[in-house]
Amino acid sequence: MIKFFGKNRKITIAKEITKFWEIIHKTNIKNLINWLKYDKKRYKGEIVLIIEGKKNKKSKIIEKNVLRTYQILKKKLPKSSCIKLTSKIHKIKKNLLYKYILKKNNEIKFHI
């Protein structure tokens, strides 16, 4: 499980649900393996595992090639068209690129 999900993925083990001796243990995968090894009775019986889904990392950093595309298009097209085309070419959100461009323009104005 560690190889597939990674050692820090959150996991919940529910054992013997709806019974008097029901156990619900929340931890990460690495600690779960140690918890199960501690007592052999813990991995016998009816068990349900709930594993946290993979998190998508949303990068807010605009790569240099995206900015380069924008700069090339900016020479011939209006800003809104450049942003629209650049976002389609690089498959990023228009809003993210637009905010980044505005932020960069404001920084340049204040530093001059």
C-alpha cells in the first residue's frame, strides 16, 4: 500500500462495524501498518478501509513558456485575445493568467 498510495496518505480502518467491540482508527498508511502489527487480532474479522483520495496540486506559478507565448501574441493582438489564446494553448485557466499579468503590470509600474 505504501508503494501505491505513499506513506502519508490518510486512511481509516473500521473493524467489526455495528458490533459492541467496533473499532474505528484514523491515521496515515505508515502508522496503520505499525498499528496492525502491534496486535494480531486487529487484522482479523470484518474490516473496511477508507483511503483518502489523491489531491490535485494546483500550481499558481506561471511557467516561462506560457509567458513567452503571451509576449509573442501581445505584439500583434489585444491583451484579452492574448490571454484567451495563451490559456488555450497551454491548457491553463484564463483567470489565473489574467491575474498574473495584471499583478506583473502593477509591479512594473510601481518600480519605475
